Amino acid sequence: MTTSPDPPDAPDSGLAAERTVLAWNRSGLAVVVCVAVLLRHVWPLQGTDHEVALGLIGLAVIVWSVVFAVLTLSRGKRGAYASHAESVFRLITAGTLLLAVVGIVASFAAP
Amino acid sequence: MTADAANAAVQPSGTPSTDGSRSPQDVEPDVRFTYANERTFLAWNRTALALIATGVAATQLLPKLQLQWGRRLLGLPLIALGAVVAAESLRQWRANQRAMRRGDPLPRSWMPLVLTIGIVAIGAIAVAIAAFGTN
């Protein structure tokens, strides 16, 4: 993941940007773990399913990184952050709610 | 971070608003406060993911309990609490960002209280299952 450039006329953000990048990384790892737990128990992996599951997790990581990169790049442009951040955080919340719904459905499908 | 500190550090050359939640008088807060608000959102979202993953693990990994629906009784409230935390974290991020732009005091967050009550309630369910749900 890339570090975020501050807008040219913004005050020095010190280590805040670095802490934020680390927070994004932790959140990305949490998403991967949650998706892996769900996949492992919703989907009885057989044969080449392992590779497909790994591919899906990899795809989730790529989507996460792209979303983060879009938000990071928008920090350098005036007015872009507000609109991008709203969309990105809404997407993250929707994804988390989707995982919750899948978890609830899976709990009823449990043997 | 206090709202006063955020207000004092508002960038003088702020960007006028264009989206519905912002007025022309709004200015972008100090980038450090924007970062802090973003990290807070991410931390709450991680908490939500942890609750959901724990709920899924409770329904799928625990051995069958004597009590019918015992695993679901434990796991579903965890997943539901995770969903509430996720939805509320977005609302809280939005409210904080709006308050900082407008120079208003930061709104009070009920999430720590909701989370505490939820976890205590789920803990009580676990104790009740352990006490009455086994032979």
C-alpha cells in the first residue's frame, strides 16, 4: 500500500498519515480473516476449491487496496476527499453488513 | 481530541462544500483530525468484523450444545451487534466530520455504551447456557 501525500498547503500531519496507513492495513487483514472464516465454514472446500477460495481472498485484497489507493490519491486534491471518503466508507460499511448477513444465513445452514 | 482543538486547527483556506451534507461556510478541518476520525471509523469497523467473525465461529465451530439453538443463541447476537456497530460507525464518522467542518462540538457517541451492554448481555447468555443448557 502507498503512503498518502498531504495537500501542499496542509499543516504538517506528522505521523498521523503513517498511523492511518497502519490502521488501513489492520482493517484489511481483519477483512481477510473474516472472509476466510466465512468461506471455510460456508463452503466445504474440495478439489480445486482451495485455489478458487484463495483467488477470492486475493481478489478481496486487491479491491481493498484499490479502494484505499483511490482515497489516498484524493487527499492531494481539494474537495475530492470529502466525496471519495463518503463513498469509500459507505462501501466498507455495506461490505461489513453483507458479511453479517452471510454469517446469519450460514448459521441457519449449519448442521 | 477535543472539538475546540479541532476548531482551532481548521485550515484557513478551506474548500467550500458541494455535497448535500456541507454548507458553503464549511471548511476542511486540520488534516490530522480528518486522519484521526478516519482511524476511529476503521477501528470501529474492525470491532464489527471481529464480532461478526466471533459470531460465525460460535455458530459453526462450537460443539453441539444440549440446549437446542444454543450455538445460535450465542452467535446470532454477536453477528447482530457487529452489524449495528458497523452501521453506527459510518453515521458517527459522518457526524464527526460534519461537526469539525462547521466548528461545532463533536457529537456524543453512544457506541461504547451499546457495545458494553451488548457484550455483557451476550456474556450473560453464555453463562445461562453453561448453567442451564447442560446436564
